[in-house]
Amino acid sequence: MNKATQVVWSGEKNYLAHGATQVPVVHSVAYGYNDIDEWYEVAIGKRAGHIYGRNTNPTVQAFEEKVRELEGAEAATSCSTGMAAISNALLTVLRPGDRLVSIKDTYGGTNKIFSEFLPQLQIEVVLVETGNHEQMEAEIEKGCKLVYLETPTNPTVKITDIRRIVDAAKQAGALVFVDNTFATPINQNPLSLGADLVIHSATKFLGGHADALGGVVCGERQLVEAIYHYREINGASLDPMAAYLLLRGMKTLKLRVEKQQENALAVAHYLSEHEKVERVFYPGLPTHPHHQIAKEQMSGFGGMLSFALKGELEAVRQFLPQLKIAHRAANLGAVETTVGPARTTSHVENTPEERAALGIPEGLVRYSAGIEDQADLLADLRQALESVNVT
């Protein structure tokens, strides 16, 4: 099926009940059995069913199944947030003495795991310049347990050649995890490029309405089952109501992403020619350093861009309050346009010095294009930029 059909129908058939056309929200914490032997077989996974909400839930499983089919994975499991999905995946496979190779431009929370928490567990983390494939290949060749990619990156939307890095990782016997949150399954399927695991913050584009937290991982069955086991014991389970909202939101995923990236491209072109804008970061622009790679491994360039204003932070202070058609908030991927500087959104956990080291200027604005009318968005940007008066 085409993805436009998959997002509507995939994963739901087995979870409809009583003739309903929509998957129900199952709030029950426990599931009862009269036959103790049947109960035991369900408990050990020998028979399908549920025993306790921290482990599995019918509504949650319907959501997981939809994402699994969209990513073309053998299995999927969910977590309470995107960061829970990332941390559970990492801590499932990494042990003291292991070595991880990644890029500098990961989401701020992920970067904190790399710079603060994993080293406390005696796990070596090597971060290379995003886009420097030769340097990454050299570090992988030295030996590592895991290669972690985020492409496009948050917030500077840099691109890594997934297939090229996968080839290097396989030669070194390393796993490859890819955060696919910005691209979504509509624009990119890392498993088809050789990755072992795909990670999503479902809070963002998958849900699309900024009303539910969640995370999900997809990949080879044995790996996903190991992550599921870690998650069920450590307890970061996805709430069934959140799963329902994510499941409902995903029905319009393809429609939303197509409109969002159409708006993002128009905004990127407009800003790239504006005299008060220093630089625009968007892989759909031919001037983007990784534009060709994005064209080859993505079917669309996504709804996310960022830009640096001349005048840096003071210009941002003048610009943001003037926007009429945008939430100034720490979120992305919603139907409403959402904007904010990296210092209060993606990298709020980092110090100014850390952000500078990551190549994120204090004057950077992250722009998540919504599904509004394109002309209205451009007019709003125009009037807001007119208010900026810095030298």
C-alpha cells in the first residue's frame, strides 16, 4: 500500500472491537484469566495477550504496529517519551568499556546523554563533525559497539549519508541507530538503508497535534524485544490515552508532512533572500552543504528549518514577539507553526559555550512549519522582520 493508505489503515484491524471503526482506548491496568495455565503462557510470551499495563496494552500495540508497518520493520515497541526511547535503546545495548561513535549535532537531550551520562558508566563517546563522513568512518574503523545518527539534525537540519555510514559500521561489526524524528517515515526509512534501529519522538510529527508525549523504536525483532524487556522492567511505558492520540494523529501524517514541507521550502527560500537573515539551514535549498545526499535518501525535505538573524540574540528578542501566526514554544511537528531559539528549545540543557561548540549560534531560530496558508506565513514573517532594528 501507498503510505497515504498505510497511515490510515495499518495496524488497526486486529484491535477494533464490537464493530467499531476506531481503535478503543483501553485503560485497564490488569487483564484477568480463569485458566492459570493460559495466564502463564501469556505472561511468558508463549501466547498472545496482556497481563499488566506496564508491559503491554491493546491501544499501545495498535500504535506500535502502525509505526512498524510504515518503517518496514520486523518489530516495534514504544516508550513514554522520545527521550525514553533513546535512552532505553542506548542502555539496552551499551555496557561499560563499550565505545559509541556519533555526530556533534544531535538533539540537546541526546547530546547530554553522550557528554554526561554515558561517560559516568565508563562508556566512551566520540562525537565527530556532522557531515564529515571521512572522519566518522575513521573513528568507526578504530572499533565501536554502536553508531548513533540523527538525520536531519535538530536544530541545524544537517544530513548524514546513512547508507555510507552503515557500510562502515557493518565492516566494524557495529550497530547503527537512527533518530528519524525530523524526516518521519513519510520521507525516510533508515531500515531500508541498512540501519538496525529507527527511533522517533512520536510527540512531534507522528502525533502532529502537540497533545501527547511518546516515543517508539523499530527494527529487527531480537533487538526490539531486548529494548522492550529493558523498558518493561524500568517502567517508561506509553500511556494508552497518549497512544490513542498518537494513533489518531498519524492518520493525517502524510497530508500534514506534505503541506508542512511545502511551506518550509517557501519560507526557506524567502528567508535566504532577506537582508536581515544571516543564514538559512534547510536541506531543500541547493545551497545546503548536504542537499544532494538529502535528495538521494529522502523523498521530501521535511517541515523543519532554522535560520540565524543578523544581530544575533537581540534580533531574536525583537523578532519573535512580533509573529502573529506561530506558537513560541519548545515543540515541533505540530499542525501549528512553532518557533523558538535553540537556547530555549532543542538545546536549553546546554550552556552557551556548549551550544557554540556545537555550531549553534545564540541568534538561531528553529522554525517548525505548520499547515497554515503559505501566503499568510510569508506575510507574517515579513512584518515581523520589519520590526528588527539592529546593527
